[in-house]
Amino acid sequence: MTSMLAQHCSDIPQPAAIMKRRSVRTIAVTAFVLTSLVCSARAQDATACKLTPLGTATVSAVLDGGTLMLDDGRELRLAGIEIAAGSRDALQALAAGQKLRLEKLGPEQDRYGRLVAFAFPGESASSLQAALLEEGRARVSARIGARPCAETLLTMERAARQAKRGLWADPNFAPLQAEQLTRLEAERGHFALVEGKVLSVRESGATIYVNFGRRWTKDFTVIILKRQQRTFAGAGLEPKQLEGKRIRVRGWIEQRGGPVVMTEAPEQIELIE
């Protein structure tokens, strides 16, 4: 009996062994937690909208729904949005006399020499662009410059559109349907949103044609340059896989036989569930 008890007790981990196992377990758990945090941080970093600070300035005048005159003489064009009816009044209420924190995404100036930036009034973490989109007083522009930033703005636009706020209360601003050829032709030279089901995707030379009808000389078409195919694919929009899917495209309507929209960036195309 005594020898058996001694044998049994010898199999019980001694304090030092227990501490050692606990230490190993603690190290393993700590390593797992740190790895998870690092991976999570990297994932968030990859999907974050990264802007570059440009300093501050005060608004001296509101020129139109997307342009401000600053007290230092510079003209500021709000990046990432297309203005609409009511944009100027909304911007006047939001920005008049405000001190702005300016941050850029992409080129600092446009071809007219205007400063292009996102503008944050006072200590707000929300930009003027976000406020205009949330109120339904602007639309997301065709080219943002970074997918994460575009997704942030598009989410605000979708919410305003679903709630029919601002311009979205007007049926004339609803996304056009790809089969509405007369409406599309009437919008030639204007910025618009167009929705429809992709019938086919074809390549010819350096161009990819995303077709919404069988008559390519008359029906609506989205054009993607073949050299940009990898960029679209990297954003989850492999052109060839758009066939049979419903999409929403934003851009300037041109006439090339039928109405077309040239796409230069993946953020111009949204998949519609």
C-alpha cells in the first residue's frame, strides 16, 4: 500500500513542474494573442483610408457646392464628390467661417491649380464630404484614388439613397437603368449612375467591353482598358467575371455608337446583390 501510494504521488506534477507548464502555456497564449493583434492591425491597416495632412485654413467664402475660398487666397475643391442641386446651401451651412483641417489623397492640385483635399471642420473626425453625402447633397465621384476611401464614401451615399434624403428624394437622380437608352443619350456629357445586368464581356485589342445589350452600336457599354485589368481584378472585380452580374457604374456618359462610360478605377463599379 505504502509503495503504491509513493508511486502514485510521484506521478503528480511537483510545484516546479506545474509552474513550468503554466509558464509554457502562458507564453503560448501570449504569443497567440500578440499574433492575432498584429494580424488584426495589419488587416485594419490594409482596409483603412489613409490621408496625408496638409495643415489648416479658414473658409472665407463658399463659391459653389464643392468649392471654397480660403483665407490664405487658395481655392479648395472638395475631393471625392460630385455636387448636385442644393449642395451650395448645404455647404454654406456646414463650412462658412469654419477653420478646416485639410488632408489629401492623391495629387494636391487639379489642372486648374485648385487645392484638392478632404476638409474636416474644427475638431470633427467627419469631413465636409461625409456630411454632404449623408445629407444626400452630393454623390461619390468616379475616381477617388483608393478603394478603402471609396468604400467609406459609398457607404454614406448608399444610406442617403436608401433613406431618400436630399437629391435622392427626386426620381430624376435615381440611378439610370442600362436599358433606358433615350435617358442615357439625354445625359451625354453628364455624371450619372447606371445600373443593369451584364450580358457579355468581350475584348478587342487593348480594350475590354462590358456589354449590357446585344447591339454594341446602340446599347449601353462600360469600357475598361486592358492595361487596367489587373487593378480591377485586385479589387475583386475581374472584368470577365462580371458577366451575368448586376452592377452599378458611375462616371461621365459619352456617346460612341451607343452610350458608354469609361472606367479608370475599380471604385467606379459596384456589385449589386
